Amino acid sequence: MCLGMGLAYMGAFVTPEPNDMPVAVVGSGPQAKVLAQTVEDKAGDALDVRTLPDREHAVDALSPWTSPGPSCPTPRRPS
């Protein structure tokens, strides 16, 4: 009975979607800005997209957990 009630509740009321989840694009050139804008346009309110100029700033952003994890793509390692 408890399992059935839990599943019924989850099916009716729980919709796990991100809402203003912070996402950082690392880079300072026009490609980084275009990527950030494209992601923001497609994600809508689900993501809070920002750009960070370099890896050091991305690591600093992780300290207080303002971003869940940086993605620092390079031509050799496109992530």
C-alpha cells in the first residue's frame, strides 16, 4: 500500500526538471559567447548560463558551489 501511494504521488506531482541550474561555458572568445547564448536560448528557464574566461575562474566558481562542474573543452579534448 505504501509503495502504491508513493508511486501515485510521484506520478501525479513530481516532475524533475532543472530550474535556473547554473551552467558555465569556459572561454573568452566569440565562440564561447555564441555557445553560451545558444544553450541559454534552447534551455529557457531550465539553465542559468554564464561565461567564465578561463579554467582558473571555473575552478574558483566551484569553491562555493556556484556551478556544479565546469566543462573546459579543447580541440584535443572536446569534452
